[in-house]
Amino acid sequence: MSEKDNIATLHVNGQDYELPIIEGTLGDPVLDIKAVPQAGFWTYDPGFMSTASTESKITFIDGDKGILLHRGYPIDQLADKAEYLEVAYALIHGELPNAEQKADFYEKVRKHSMVNDQLRRFFEGFRRDAHPMAIMVGVMGALSAFYHNNLDVSKQDHREITAIRLIAKVPTIAAMCYKYSNGQPFMYPRNDLNYAENFLHMMFATPADVNYKVNPILAKAMDKIFTLHADHEQNASTSTVRLAGSTGANPYACIAAGIAALWGPAHGGANEAVLKMLDEIGSVDNVDEFMEKVKRKEVKLMGFGHRVYKNFDPRAKVMKETCDEVLGELGIKDPQLELAMKLEQIALNDPYFKERNLYPNVDFYSGIILKAIGIPTSMFTVIFALARTSGWISHWLEMHSAPYKIGRPRQLYTGYTQRDFVAVEDRD
């Protein structure tokens, strides 16, 4: 980023304060507001809708134009031509790996996919009906107790090996969350399978089924789901990871904080909310009536539109193609999936939804794909967390590679002014 000659001026009480205008390589310029406190003010920006909290080279989004770039690469090209681990490498290192770097990175991830066997005892402390995200948050935070070496965040080699460990182990932990919830034995990772295949193997194979093989089309779809959810700029969970990281907290705790933030239905729980909405609609026969209720603002349409993308979600096109491939491969006749396709048809053709850019987003299609593969809705956000770990750790690495300050947002205080303590017997 570079400063330009032009300066914005804040005029307060007869005095001028200079606010340098800073240009990035893409996107709108920003005002450097460090002079605002000198004028006796804080800025007020609920939800940080107009605030750039950090400088980053990882991901760029233009919501009006439907653009999503990771290290400059368009998301549709990455989803079509790259594997998830290549994308993870690019997020961490800034460039896609060459053949030698790719082989080395993949080998490191394979070697670190196992987790300490004592982690089983952590799972046994949870109820079998506990939400998998509750387990995921707890177990992720516990990793620092098992991998407490290489946790000096000031050392680059410590940060890099921790990044490898996180990306490698999170699929194993995610699959263990699923296995524990349905009472099946945990499945160990296999070094002869790729990243997505290994995850599906740990999810659905059992010791009794020695001939279980992962469907390559489903593995390809899962890999694309991982890629399309790998990073999304300074969203709520990523900002949480950065804020926790700014305190010097260990990376496992920071990622656990990100998982907790992702759990919310307005963030990572969106695709789970889509399936719940379909349950509430109940039947294809009720779709037309439901969509009329949406128009009257009586109910909310989940999985359509996006807070950032005001035109279309660039991830949705790739996800729709993948959705069609999976449904075609499995030949599923699921009433709920037929219902979802009916919703999609109406939203893509009805002028009301087209005029408001309420197109199906990535959460709509990913929920359908995951359901078709056989993954329960309670696991949807866990899989989102699995994919987003590469983005979270990339932002954590970026933050620690340069000088940074501990996060400390200000507030607009609207409570009582100072008042004196009143003894209990004298209170009204």
C-alpha cells in the first residue's frame, strides 16, 4: 500500500486535522484516522461496516461486482483447477506451489494428520448427543496441551509447523466429532488417500467394512467445498482469530475462538439453517405459498443473497455445478432436495428475487451437497470450520509476520454518568 499526496481534512472547532488517504492495490481507498482522537473524538461504526481494521495481502472481495480473489487468483479458477491443499499453500505462502513445493507440503500434511491417542478421553467427557461444534471448540483448544512445543509465536519456524499441524489434524478431529456422536469407532487417517478422500474415509468407513472405497466424485465435491470456504477476508470468525492472536494467545486457542464465532447461524451456520428452512416448508406443494410469505417479509429466505455480495456470490456458480454432479452421480430422489430445486427455480426466474439480487449463495448449494453425501446437518458448520482453518491460520501468520498492536475497539458509552453508592436499606 502507498500513501498518495491527497489528504482529507477533518475540521473541528476551528481547527483542521489531516487524514491521509491510503490506496490499496484493489478496492476503495481508506482514510487514516489516527488524528481523530487528537480532535477529541472516536469514530462510531457498528459492525465495522466502514472500518479497515488491518492491512492484508491474502483475500480481496468486491461485493458489488461479485469478485473473490485469493492471493490474486479468482475463486472460480482455484475451485476448477486447484486442489484445496494447493489453495491452503497459496493462502499461507502467497503463491501457488511448484511441483516440488506441492509434494513437500502434501507430505508434511499427511505426516501430521494423526492426533494424540489421549484425545479420546476428551471425547468421552462429552454427551453422545452434544452438538459436534461444541466438541470441536473444546478439542481444538485442548490441542495446545498436547502440542505445546513449537508455540513461541515470535519464531517463524514454530508458526509454520503449527500451521501444518492445524491443517493436517482438523479433518481428523472433525471426523472424530461425527463418529463420537453416532457411537462408531474412530477411524485413523490413511496416508495413501488425498485430503478430501481421507476425510470421507474417516467419516464413513468402519473397521467392519474393509472394502470401503471413497467415491471419487464425492471426494472431488468435498475438495471444492473446502476450497470455496477456505477464506473470506475479514469476516466475523477471521476477525476473532486476529483479535485473539493480537494478545499473543497460542494458535490453537485462536483457532478455537474462530470456531466459536463461526458457530453462529448468521455466519457458519447458514447452510445448516437452509436445511432447517426446508424442513419447515415440508413439501414441494408448499413452496409457492412460502415464497409469497417471503415477499410479504413474513418469513426469511435462507441461503439466498449475501451480506457482502450485492450482485451474486462468485462461489455459488461453481457450487451449483458441483451440486448437479453429485445429485446426478447418486441418483437421489429426496423430497427435501426436490424442494430445494423448486426454491432455486423460483428465485432464479421470479422478477421479485432477480430485482433484489436474491440469488442462491454458496451456503444454499453446499447444504444440499452435504445432505446428499450423507452428512448430517449438525456437522455442516464443523466442515466449514475444517475448510476455513487454512484461512484463519494464514491471517494469524500474516499478523505475526509484521508489527501489530493488541486489538482494543472503543465504544460510545450511553450509560449512567458518575453517581454515588447507596446502602441497600436506602435504595428504593
